[in-house]
Amino acid sequence: MSHPSEDQKKAMYDGLSDSQKEKQTYTEWVKDAYNNQYENWMPWIEDKYLAWFGTDNKASYATKDTLDKTKLTNTPQINKLQDGVNNLVGDQLGKDGLLAPVGNMASKEGINRAERGGKDESGSYGGGPAASYTDSAVEGAKGAGGGIVGGAQSAGGTVSEGAKGAGGYLGGMFGGGKK
């Protein structure tokens, strides 16, 4: 599979409508195209790597990794026992594990979708015949959510600044503050 040359990319960009060109420069357009390809291919590449070189799927790998960070003691014997239990739990979600179907589903529908911003491998939020409706509803909700988050951040910033000012005032009353 050959990659398009720089001239081919510029020709594709030049073929866009004027309104699309006004929205993005050539560099921004190339960056978006790269990010879209990365979002589409990396979850698949990671899944293939784990399948070829081990018995883990993403759910079992993440489970083992998370549990490995929870060492209870500095005693080598207890740590070895804990490592064994961590691997036992993680392996149950991996290939040939008792909970392999759960691990596969969590990897595909949970972790991969999270890496793709909620989209499945075809780029849809919903899937199936209702995808056109669910995708537009999700995009609309994202816009509304962005407005709500922006308003909350603004209000939070105002409250935070007010609290900082009050804290400085009270600190100064009780001997704190600048000297």
C-alpha cells in the first residue's frame, strides 16, 4: 500500500470547496487527516500486537497493569504472592480465560471506543440502521455539553478567584500573608 505523495495531498486539498479551505489551512487539513488515520488504526494495531505476542487483550493487560501498581508491602514473598494473584485475575480476562468473552467485549466496546472518542471501528457512535440518528444526536449533545462545561468552568473560575481573594484576606488578618 503506497502513501500519497506531498503533491497528491496538495491536489486533494486543492480539490476541496472554497468554504472548506476557509475553515482550515493545508497544514491543519493534513494534521486532521493524520489524526483521523491514527484514531482508526492504532486500536487495531494494539489489538493485533497483544494477540500475536501474548495471551492478553487490552482489558486483561490493563487489569494486570493496574493491579501491579497496588503493592501492599515491601516483603518479596508477599509481593510474589500478590503478583501471582494479579496475573490470575488478569489472565481470566485474556485469551483462553474463563472471562475471555467479557475481556474481549470490554476491550472492543470499552477501551477501543474510549481511544476513538466513543466511535466504533467504522467511525459511528451507534452502529446499525439507527447510526445516522444516534451519531447526529451525540454530536448535538457534545455541542450542548461544551456550552455547559464552558459555563461551569467560567463560574468555577469566578468562585475559585473569590475564594483565593477571601483566603488571602483572612490569612492577612491572622498574621499570614506577605511581610
